[in-house]
Amino acid sequence: MRLSSGFALGTMATFAVMLVALSVGAGAYGSHPGGAVRTTASGPTMPTSHAAISHSAHAAVSAHSAPIRAVAPLPPPPPVNVTLTSIAISPNTTQTLAPGGNVGFTASWLCTVNGTVNQTCPYPVALTWANAASDLGTFNSTNQSTATYSALWNALGTDAVTVSASYNNTTAWSNVTSAPVTVNVFVSGAPSVTVTYSTAFSLYMKLPFTVSWNISVTNGSIGPSSTWVTLNVRDISGNCGSLFGLGPTCATVVNLTQKVASGQTAYSQVLNVTDLNSAGYATASPGGAFPRDEYQLLVWATENNSGANRTFAGQQNVYPVFQTPSGVFISPLPGSDLSTGNVTFVVTYTGDYIQGVTLQVTDVANKQIVFVSPMFVVGTGNRTIGANAPWLAATAGSYVASILVTTPYGLNYINQTMVVIPAGQTIYVNHTSTQTQSLPGGLSAAATATILLVVGLIIGLIVALVLGRMMWGGPMQPASPQPWSPTQGSGGSSGGSMDSSSSSSTDSSSGNMSSGDPTKK
């Protein structure tokens, strides 16, 4: 009994310990809502029975093995450390501008990211452009990587241009300012302009010709916004443009404006009839031609600096040659053959500023001048003149006739070749001009021959008709009755008489006589 009672009590104690262990285990090994594992082992005093502890602990661990093996999440990354390292302006050298000029600047910047320098900034950077003296210029763009500095027209001096960059986000803030760039707007006073011609001028210039010149500017810069260059051509006539401006203003022929490029110092202009008449000066002149006058070339170069204009005019006077000498021989005609004897010369010529004209004939074989005659006529335009005496062509051969035209810009020749044939030879047969002049109405030889042929045929036909009528005589008439012919009253003989008369064209008169002779029957 004692044994049974003791066994029963022991068994109940064992179950009680197991229940306590289960309840304690549930509290000790349960999962935390936050994911952490509890390690606290406080609770009631554990039994001393090795078997009970061993089995109870083993059962508890087996039931809660999954929560014990869970891994904790990684901590969040540390914040990015960003600092503006540098900002620079390009170009960073001193800039020199004329009033009204401009220059463009570009900004660039770098950051230090988590200790690594010269890195691209991960977030946008705000820029602010600034200049020390705002009255010298202004920017046409801000808060961008580029900006343009423009110098004012009414201010001279030195300016400093800078740009500031700001970096600001939730983790860092910093800023940096660039080194200043110096901008010089001319400070040495009003500009000076000069013009120098590079063309070798003479008093008389044959068209077309080129006018070339160079310009230089001090206290300023050559550019399309501050410099103007124009070639002005004037017609100098009478007393225009006389001393102290007492005479009338010289007439402007044309203004030829040049296109100015920055820094360009050399310019040129081709002068020809078309360019000079682009404003219609010749068209409005008498005869629609340029007057043969002295003309003035003026190169105007203007520089605008600080609101003050400075102009220089390079002057050159010339006589343009619009028409160089030209002419032809009227007599003898070009290409004609001549007979030995007297030869008469007639020429026509024209040209600008002609001072003298001479006719000379040169023997080609002997290379000697055999005849000379003055041919000059005072005036302008076309001039026609004959030699004051004929030339005696005494020797057959080849000759060259020349008109020598003397001008202040050179000697001009107008030549033609002639062939002299001994007298007595036929020289007019093949002379086209002579044959053409002798034909009626100036018709060609072929046309004249055709007309003559037709006229000949008509005349021949008329003559043939007249002669034929004369040979054939008038129209045929019936023959009159002969004395021996039978009378119409003889019986039955009228028909015979009619037969006889109808055949009279083939029967002779002797037949009629034999038929009417009664003694011959």
C-alpha cells in the first residue's frame, strides 16, 4: 500500500512539474512582436529530478525550434556626405571689350561625395552670376551654367565677374564662389581711326579697277556692332567742294557699304560700270552715260566708343576711263585688195580723254613706215575723219595701216592689213563688196541671176508668139468660085461642086480644069 500510494503521489508530482514547465516554456520561448528573441529564464524553481528536467526541456525545445533560428534585419545606411568642392569660370583670363561689346562665360563645378573629391554632384546646384560694377554691364542669363556679359555704351572702367554655387538638400548644405574674372571696358579715352590705301593709284584709272585699303582703330575694337566702313564716290565738277566749303556740294555717285567682321583690318571694292551705276547716276545723266569728269573716292571709317563717334575719311581723286579707244577703217574696207595708185583713207574712232590720233602705213616686207597722216578730231564720242592727202601705193606687196590713239593712260593701236596688186591685173572680179554694190537694190548675185532668168523667159515667150503670128498669117477663108467652075444651076452637079470645093485643100487647080474641059472626054 505504501508503495502504491508513493507511486501515485510521485506520478502526480511528475505531471504537475510538466504542466509548470509547459507554462514556463510558453512564456520563455514565445516570439516577440518586434522579431527579437527573449532570453530571460526567470520562473518557478525547477524540479531536482533529472529525468523530469531532461524530458521536459527536450520536449519544449523541440516544439519551439523555428523562432530560435530567425536572423535580425540590416541597419539603415548612413547618410551621404556631400560638399561643394570648387566652381570655376571659363574663360578665366582678362577680357577687353569695347563699349557695346559682349563676352560669354561658362561655369563648371565639382563636389566631394563621402570623402571622394572631384565628383559629379548627385543633386542640382543653384548658380548666381554677379559683377562688381553693374553699371558697366549686365547679364542676359542667370542661374544657368552660361551667361553673357554685355558692356554698356556709356561707361568705361574695369569690372569683376564671379559666380556662386549653392548645394542644399536634406542631408547637407554648402556653397562656393569662383575666382573673379576681370573685364576691361576701354578706359584710355576716345577712339582713333585711320585709313590707308593699298591700291597704286594713277590719275587716270581704266575700269574696272579695285580699290583696296586698311583701317586701324585705337581705344576700340573693329567689329560689326561698333565699326562702319563705306566707300563713297563723288563726281567733282565745277567748283564743288572748293576751299572752305564755299562751292556747292559734290554730287554723290554711289555709296558702297562694306561688311565689317570682328578684327578685320583689310577691305576692298571692285569699281566697274555696274557698281558705279547701282544708284542710277549714269542713267539720270544726259545721254545715259557717266560724265567724263574727275571723281573723288572717300573711304569713311567710323568707330563708336563710349557713345562718341570718331570718323576718318581717306580721299583719292581719279579720272575713271569708262571707254578705252576703239575704231575701224571705212576706206579702204578691211580685207580688200588694192591696185597700185592713190589710196584714200577714212577712219572712225572713239574713246575717253584722247589727246592725238595718227594714221601710218607700214611696209611689211621692209618694216618701214611709208605713209603718215594726222587724224585727230577735237571732241568726244564717235569721230570720223579722212586723211588730208591720199597715199600713193607705188609698190605691190603687203602693208599694215594703223591708227595710233594717244591718251594720258597709254598708246592704243587699231590695225588692219592691206594687199596692193600691180595695175593691169584683174582685181575686181572676186571683190565681194564691189559686186554687191553694183547689183540692183543691193541683192546678192544669186538673187539677181534668178530675176534675170525669169525676165528672159518672159521676154522670149512674147517674142516667140509675135514671130509665130507673123509666119502663120491670118485665119483661113473659103476659096472664091473660079470662072471655070460649074454653076449651081447645072443638074446634079451641085453635089459634085461641093465635093470639089471641100477637097480643094488637097486637090490642085489643074484637076478642076481637066474635069471641066469637054474636049478631053
